[in-house]
Amino acid sequence: MAVASLDTVSADRTSYRDRSVNVNDVSQNEHIYYDPDGRGMTEPASHESLAERTRVYIDAHPSIKDCITKGLINYSSLARLIMRDLGVGNEEALMIACRRYASKLSITTDHEMAILSVLKDSRLEMRTKTCIVTAKNDWTVLHKMDNLFKDLWNENSIMQCVQSASAVTIIAERMLKDRIMDTVGRFNIIKVREDLVEIVVKSPEKIVDTAGVIAYLITNLSDAGINIEETVSCHTDTIFIVNEPDMINAYSVLTRCIQSAEETVGKN
């Protein structure tokens, strides 16, 4: 049996091009061959399938995934976007892959209502005149901070400390800046940021078991062009540190999130 590449089939055989292709079975790097009996064969490839690449692409773009879940997407436009970004050239196969993945998304649990249910019972607190001191992650720094923590506890002052592999970040009232720097040693200081505002989202207990609440809030702040200097989660409190010029805008965005949650959940 003579076999020829589909790209070189003569004009009288081009009707085969219209035959459907199962995108789950054909990788975008596989070659489709034609035979006179009208059967399509594929040359196995080790690369992930076009359907899998489409799923990964959609998962990596939450806004697109959200629109698909809500049935607001134009699949032809989406297929062309994926063609451009992934460098593949089969729009019809991409549309099929998108629709198949959409059918799976439509039967999954919609987490948005759970997120809104948490936010409708949340409230905001704001503290101005905040600073962030970042120091080296050294045992001597932590040892020196121990006594300072005890003193601040007795003074009812608020301070958060976050340790990573490379640094220790201390969030505190601006009036404590020099005291913190003198305690840890100025030679241990990596960076100091001032003129910051701390906005705290105080949520009900169920936030602990609800996925996506913090991501939802961060997305809304990011979409508004607000840079978040630091984010800290402490039990049911979610703390955002922003620059003073962004204070009003950030507070307004978070307020709208809570108000929208109250209206949406109240209607359901």
C-alpha cells in the first residue's frame, strides 16, 4: 500500500482534509498520512497532545478559564489566540480541544460563590504610618529580636515578622523603625521601606478551608494597578501592605469586593 504525506496528496485527494481528526489522539507534532483506502494513520510522537497543551494554556490564564466556565468565550477567537501564543496551526482542532475542556469545566464546582460567601462576612481595617524593615536571615538577628518582641508585647504594639531562607521581614509602626534597626544592627539591614499603609481583611473562620479567597483579592488589586509591597496571612486575617499613594484606591477596591459579595450572595 502506497502511503504519502497529507501535505503532498494530489488535488483529487484533498477531500480527505475535511475528515474529522480526534485531537485527543493526535499530537500537534504528529504527521497525518493518507492511504487510498481512506484511512488516516498517525506517526506516534512522544510530545504531549494538542488537547493537553490547550488545557495547560487555559489553566495558566485564569481570566480565560473563568469566562469559559461562565459561557462567555468566543471559541474561534480563543483558538486563534492559542495558535499565536503556542505556535500551532490547526484552528479547527484547537476549537474542538477548547470545547471539550469547556464541557469538563462546566461540571466542576464553581468556587466563586464560596469565595463570595466568605467575603460578604468580612470587614476591613486600615493602619497608616507603617514601615517594613528587611534584615539578613541570621540567628543573631532572631536572637536580638526576641527581647524586642517581649517589650512590644508589653507595650501593646503590633509587629509582624516573616522569615524566609534569605531574609527576615519585619512589619511595624513607622515610629519603631529606628528601634528595630538599632536592635538587629544596622549592618544586618538589607532594605527599609516607609510611607506604607496596612489594610487588613478580617474574615470569618471558614476562610481557612475556602480556596482562592486571597487570590481573588490580589487579582482585583492587581487589575486596578496597585502594587502590593507585602502580603501576610495570619489565621483569618489577610494583611496587604501598599504604598500611601495607593491607599484610597486599594481600600476602595477591597470595599467593592465585599459589597459585591454581599449583593451577589444575597440574591442567591
